[in-house]
Amino acid sequence: MRVLLVNHFPLEGSGSGVYTKNLAKRLLEQGHQVKVIVVDDEVVMNSDFPVRTILYYRFPCFTTHPKSNQTFYSLSQWEMNEYLRKFKNAVKEEVTSFKPDLIHCQHLWVAPYSASLTGVPYIITAHGTDIKGFKSDKRFQNIALEGAQNAKKVITISKQVHKDVKKYYDLPEEKLKLILNGFDEGIFKPMDLNRNEVLKSLVPEKTNQVEYIVNFVGKLTEFKGVDLLIKAAKIYEKEIPGVITLISGHGHLKEELVKLAEKLNIKSIFFLGNQTQETLTRLYNIADISVVPSRMEPFGLVAIESLACGTPVIASNAGGLPDFINNRVGKLFKMGNDSELAREIIDSLQQDDKKTKGPYCAKYALNNFSWDRVVQELITVYKSILTKKEI
């Protein structure tokens, strides 16, 4: 097959970007031909597969991105039209030159609408933040609806996203296909690491004073709930000597969150900034617990990545997280309740969940959420569309 993958964001720094990158690599490995279209503020070079870049300085996002804090909702009408023009032209030109059998768009947004103008069959993966965008800016709704309704199939990455797509886009159940997200098992896996050596490169002043590590990875934006973790840290630091909290990620709330930690006089929170996947896997491995305190979470890929590295997860009972977080691999807490979050962290550290649950966490993630499983399910969808056989 010849598959054109289209995304609104770079291949690094967002869940859908990583999804696109992993999918492209796996399709190539299985003998298919792939071309990728992304939006970025610099031309993508030295990729394992051909990439066309739609250049856009401070490209718009649904929430935030390590390379840009601008949102779609802040665009003027002229900027919105220009963004749409660039997207339509890029998709049209690649359809002419690459001649794909199928287009796979990320997000129920501009990409599917652009694909709908080409006559090539296309599917969409809904990632959840696109639904946030749909509710936030009415200017894009007609475009998003047209793109969704003309798709051959819409892939949903969690039960919550599945439910929301049906609700907001008025799509019949037979057009939807739930395929839970997956992680890159070649990167995220248990590793035998020296904790002090890993810490030395990130927080050298704490290397010899650490007993426990609480880990967060994600965007520093309101719906990720980082403020709840900081408030919880005020509580668990008093009961757990030698605990530190590592926060990896980028976002427009960083300054505000740093000030909150200072206001609460928390001494052992460290903001590490955006990290590569290779560094993140080391962080997951040395952590005692990972925390996903989201107020809204379409899926929660970082939780799966942590489990894959053998580290239990404490997560809010929000969005897609209850689909896979249970007592065997971690704990759920009531969304928005920082005191309950603190208690679950304290219990997890005191009960040494990393030792008792860690080995099962890694097996659980590998058996249920590997990218091998995701790509096989997607290829089945592709073939059903091209052969016009329902699955």
C-alpha cells in the first residue's frame, strides 16, 4: 500500500506526532510505502521516511507544544484562511506526486477536510485534543464536521474519545473503530540503570540525597493538573523523607507552576523542561512512581510508557486513564483532589509498589499496548477500506 500520513504538528513534542512517527516506521518495516506531511517551524531533515513540512512559524495548537504556545483560537480570520490554504495545497500536491492509495489524517480538524477534497479514501485518528478544539472555536466546526463525515473510518484511541466523537460529530457507530493507543516498545522498557548517574545529569545537587522519586511527564497546561501534583507534594514531602518530584515537559504555565512551588515552600520539585524519549525512558526507570493528575485526558500515553518501564502509575479517574489503570499496575484518585493524590503517593511509596507491581506493569503494557498490535489493527482497517470489505 501507499499511505499518506498527515498531521498538524511536528513528529516530536505531541502525542499525535509520536503516533505518526511510530506508524510511519512500522508501515515501512512491513513493506508499505509512506509519505508524511507535518506542520513545523523548521524543515524536517534526516528522517527515516520522506516528510513534507508545511512551514509555519509559531504554528497553532489545541493546547501547547514545546515549539509553540499559539492556539488555533488566537488566529485571526486571515491567519486561519492562510493556514487552511497551506494545508489544502500541501495535501493536493502530495496526492498528485505520491499517488497514495489511502490517506490517514491525525485529528478531526483541517487535515481531513483537506483530504476530502482530493477524492482519495481517507481515515482519521481522533486524539481527543481535537475535540477540545471543536468545542473551543466555532470557526473550525463546519470544516471539522465535513472532514469527519466524509471519512471512511474514524479511529478513536480511548473509550472516552469514542464517546465524545459520537456526541459532537454525529457519527454512526459503524463508522467508528476503537483502537487503544500504543507505545514504542523499542524505546520504553525496563533497564538496569544507576539511579545516581541518571540524576547527576539532571539534578546533580540532589544525587546523594534521594530516597524516592515521583515522576511527571507532560504538557505544563491547565488540563494536565500539574498544580494538583505540586499541592500534593506539599503534603507527601512532610511524611516521606528523601522524596523528590521531577517534572518533565513544556508549556505556558511553567512560570506560574514554579511560583506555586515557591509559594508553598516546596524544596524538592525540579522542572526539567522538555526531554527526549530516550531521556524519558531513563526517568521512568529510576522513578518509584509516575503521576498523571490530569483533569481531562483523552488517553494518557505517558502512563503506558511508565508501565512499560516497570514503574506503577497513580492517575486521576479522568478520560481514558480508567481504561487501563487498575490496582495491579497503580492506583486511581478522584480527579481534582490533591489531598487524595498525596495519600495515594504516600501509600504507594511506603508499600514499595515499584518492587511489588513493577514486573507485572511491564508485562501488562507489552501484552496490551505495543505498537505491533496497533499497527496490525490499523492495517486491517486500511485493507478493509481498499477492498471495500467491512471489518
